[in-house]
Amino acid sequence: MGSSLQQQDIRVILDALAPAGGHRKQTATRLGISPRRLAFKLALRLGGSIQISAP
């Protein structure tokens, strides 16, 4: 993935998080991805570690 595409990817995620009040499950549903995938993308792009609870 190119740098500008990565930046666009994280921008879309962050823009979707805001109206969902930061709720990752709602954001993932809105984006059409799993909550695990969302957590992975956030951790990968933002360099943090995100706890994922078992379903």
C-alpha cells in the first residue's frame, strides 16, 4: 500500500469513529469490516496495541 493510500485509509476510519462516539463495533459495522480488522488497522496505522476481547 502506498503512503497516501494508508493515510486515506486511516482518515476514513477516524472519520467514521467520530460519529460513533469512538465505539469500534459500530464503526466497524459502518465500514463493513469486522471489529478485529478495525482494531488491527488502528494498531497498524497508529502504532499502538489494542486489546481485543473474545466474542
